[in-house]
Amino acid sequence: MSRPPTPPTPPGGPKRPAGPGRSKPSRTTGAAEAAPEGELTDHRILTSLLGAWALAACSPEETAAVEAHLTDCAPCADEALRLRDAVGLLHSEDSLDLDPMLRSRVLEGCLDRRPARIPMPTWAAPYDAETARLDALLRDMAEEEWRAPVQLRWFDGERQSTRETTVAGVLGHLLAVDGLVATGIGLPDPLPADALPADAGNSEPGAGPQTRTEIYWALNGARHHTPAAREPWREQSHAMIRDVSFLAADDGSASGEHTAHGRLVSYGDFALPLRDAFLDRAFECWMHAEDIAEAVDYPYAPPGPAHLNLLVDLAARQLPDAIAARRRTGLAPPPRGLATAGSPGRTLHLEIEGSGGGDWYIPLDSPGARASPESKVAHIALDGLEFCQLAAGHVPPLEAAAGQDGDRQAIQDVLYATASLSRL
């Protein structure tokens, strides 16, 4: 992974050529011998030390002599100021990584001048941005970093689970699961047809995300350790953005399941509207990019506020069904009351703070019940990034840093349901 260049500092401080006014290694021991004190008052010697002084590489005696000289010599003081400014550029405290929303702002600026003939749907923009950001991280990696171990984490409904793979293996996982959305819009499946279970098509549980990942890893073991994993994933993500843009543009001349609005993407044992499937893939791309960045010790920023809000909204909208699913499997107690579709029911107020935040009202007794502030029985306040980490299964439900008030069982049900949205 390439990093912003910083001057190397060998043990014992930077080495400079020996000369007048500088410490010189002893011929017998290699230890530094102090320069004669009188030499540190010579203008030429002090001028030659300005570069080292700007880099904070002078000895204490040299630093004191240079700074005393700068109070009396205006030309040297001006030169020292210029050198310090230059060093500040080399050692910028600001991140050199691009703003997550820079790509979107550049595109918006271009489209303000000339609208796109085939515009990209707003709900596909987070996937476009997150795949581009991950690709930029991957392009900056050294070859050996592709074999770095990466811990994938999720919540299986009762406890946290982990699986170790490599950076390249994460790309294979994203390729295989993104393939569900790709085939949903008519692109080729990255998995060969004869590799899928004989009794499981895309509409069956056997072809879900975890099974597809395991199949791909088994088929392409060697690729999970090399940069060769990047190209098929990036080609597929580009094709998905291109084709869904054409599909959405045709909505006016099509109907039903043939439109982007009406199309469903099967994940095996559940399905998502195409819009939500693209948001789901953006969310997973972001989370796995953070997994990769952590594995190679590189900083990685969250999505911009507008995109983060869409991802938080996706998770919040899935919570009523997640609560109901946990009750059906015995992982949560039955509802306190019954609420028919459209009728008011007990409600939890989910307040997401910070970037991309907002307020969501979650029906507790039935996915079809009408949630409202007037029916609120509990309140959870969570930071937006903490909520996303919880939804990714990276934070245990009861350890989430959440402000809580009201019905304790309702609060626990929602925290556990949020973590249960995660999967391999």
C-alpha cells in the first residue's frame, strides 16, 4: 500500500554529511562527537543548518544556535519560514484520501452543464460511489497485501460469527453476491451454471449469498491470493451500473416486473426490490472495504451524508420484517398485542444521530401495522455509524452505544433485529 511520502528517520535521528559545525561519528566507537562550540556562530554554517532545523533534525545545541541566529538575521529568518512552510506540505495533517462525495460532486457539476442521455438512478449512486472508492483502495495496494488475512464478521441471530479469508477472497465474495443482482437485470452469472446446486435455482435458499460465496471460493482458490480478483469484480460492477441505468430509463415504456421499479432480486430465502438490492450491495461494499482497510492498516472514511442516509433508511425499513422473522423462529418473544395491516400499533422511535441521520418509527407488533409518534412505547438514539456497524453484525446488540428509553423488551427486540440484518 503506497502512503504519503515522509522523510525516513533512521535510528538515532537523520544522518547528514559530516562537515563544519556538525557532529561526526567517532572512528573508534561510531558515537557522535560534539562540534566545537565556536563553529555554531558562523553565519555560513548556521545557514547550512536551516533545512535540518525545518525538519526538526538538529541536535539541541544546533537548534538553540539556529534560533538565536534567526532573531538577528532577517534573510535567514525569511528562508527558515519558507522551509517550514514546505515541510508543512510534506507532513500535512489532513488525510490525503479523497472525500467520499467528491466523485458525486464532480458528476453533478458535469451534468449541470450537459445532462446525461441515460441518467443513473439516484438509488444506484451509493453503489457506484462505494465500488469506485473500494477500487481506488485496491489499486493502491502492494501485491503481497492481497494475501493479508481479513476477518469477515456477522451476527447469526444468536451470536457473532467470523470467517477468515484474504483481501482477494473478499473481492470474490462481493463478486458472487453481487451476481444475484447482476443476473436479476440480465447480466451473466459469475458462477457457472453447473456449479450451483442441482435442485436450487436463484429462487431457492440453496443459491443464497453464503452458498454462492462458498462455491466461488472453491472454484477459484488461487485467485483469492492475487490482484487477479479485482478485474472480474470491477467489470461486473461497471456493467451493473450501466445496465440498471438503461433499465430505469426504459421504465416509461415498460410495465410490471420488466421495469426497474417493479423488479425483485432473489437472495435465496428472501427477495428485495431492485432499488433496495443496489443499496444493499452498496452497504456491503462499504463494510467490506473497511474490513480490507483494517487488514492492511489504511484509513477509510464512511460514505457521504446523502448516501449514508439512504443506507440507514434501508436498514430501518427492513426492521419490521426482521423482528417478525425472529419471532417466527423463536428467537424473540411473541408480540404484546395484535395489529392488523394499516391499523395503529405499538411503535419504537429510532433516532439516528449525526451524519446521514434522521427519525424512523418502527412498528413492533406487525410489519403491516401503522407506526406513529402517538403510539410510541420506546425510544432508541444511536449514532449513524454505530447503527450501521450494528446492522453489519460488527457490534453485539447489547453493546451498541445506544440511548434508550421506554419498553425494555421492545428496545432489545429492535437491537437484535438490527444485528440480524447482517450475513456473510
